[in-house]
Amino acid sequence: MDSSAFVSGSGGVSCQAGEAALQVNQSSLFFSNSLSLSNCLDRVCKNMDGQRWLPLEANPDVMNQFLRQLGLLPTWQFGDVYGLDAELLCMVPRPVCAVLLLFPVTEKYESFRLEEEAKIKSQGQEVSADVYFMKQTIGNACGTIGLIHAVANNQDHLEFEPDSPLKKFLVESSKLNPEEKATFLEKDESIRVTHESSAQEGQTEAPSLDEKVDLHFIAFVKVGGHLYELDGRKPFPIAHGKTTQDTFLEDSAEVCKKFMARDPQELRFTVVALSKA
């Protein structure tokens, strides 16, 4: 991989090939926010024939505003991750309690996803009962579900306003199974309205409800000392082994690198981290 990778974050840090603003070595990976919209293809979200929302932009400012409007106090904030090498991860404020990855859904990824699902169903895996996980049944809601996963699994770190609609949603849905959580979200007007408002913000024009872009958002969280990948398209969380507060960002980055290694010609990856402000 070319060492002069293109890196672009919503915060304005940009390095094109030939410029010396930011050098990235071969284990770093490409990021671009210009196409970072968390909507899924109809073929990807084939079971989402009901509601469709406008997609959220993969922009930390938009995410922070979205969560603030739903009553999350700004004691933790999303920020860009400009690369996955150690020197670039050092730029991310610590501690980090969640990581979101936006990635292109390609044929290679879909093949891997089906193989992974079959393997886990055959061999099994241990998943903590404390993991908050929900399915995605609303088209273009990948970003919002990623944010819900990030917040729901870190409620011991985060603070909410007394009348927070998001906190109310999490409390009332906590005992539901993943499919029931998805149905509960379909009926939540506060989150839907806030989502629609936030989808109009950001650096790029919001696409139409029917526009098809093959990008998808997932979350990484630490629960009970283990790293979990949470993807509403999958039937269950994916356990990625042990992690600690100190190594969580690096451990998440290693999993993100695997996503990128499956499609080395792809440039459309964005990573953001939820850090203490």
C-alpha cells in the first residue's frame, strides 16, 4: 500500500499524495469522509422493506449534536480517528469507550459475513448477557443504531439529562430481545425526528431516501472485559476476545484493519471514537 495515503476527516485534516502534512506508513489505512454516509443498499438491507430514514453523515459534529438533542450530556464526545497506526491512534483523546466503523459492503465482505455467521452458529461463542444489542429493521438507520449501541453499552460512563429521550428509550428497551428492540425503535418518534433533523446537517448534501450507497456502520464496545462488534444486520454480537480500558482503541483498530485488508483497493472507510471530553 502506498505510504502517501489520502486521509480526510470532518475536522479538516487532509493529506493528499505528495503533501507532507501527514505521512502514513504501510499498516495505515485509507479514510474518506466525502462519501461517508451511513446508508445501506437495498440488497444489503433486504429485510428492511418498511421504514426508511435519511442517512446520517459520518461526521463527529453531527453525531455529537444528534446525541445532545436526545439528552446525552457532552462529557464524552465523538472525534475522528485519522489512521490506525500507533502514532495516529495516539492523537485520539483517552479514555475511549466506543468506536464506530463505516465501511463499504462489497462482495468480498458479504462472502466473509456469511462464512463468519455459519462458523459461529456451528462452533458457538460466549457473549455476555450485559451486551445491549439490537437488530436493524429501518432502512438507512445504520448510523443511528451504531450510536445507540455505543451509548447503550457505556451507560456507566455517560451522563444524561433527567428527561433524556435516549435514556428513556434505553431503559424501556433494556429487557427486550434484539428483534423487539428494533420494533421499539420503529415506534420511537423522538429518535426518528431527531435523526431526520441531524440528517440535514453536515458537510455533504443529504441524499434521497431511495439513493443506494453501499456503506454500513457498526460499533465496537467493551463489555465485561471483552471486545464486541455490534452490527444490526447480523443475528448476534461478534466477540473479538479480551480487551481492557487501556487497549480498547488499539484492539478495535486491529479488527478494523481486517475489514480493510479484505478490500485493499477500497478507500471508503471512516473511523470515529467516543472519548472523554
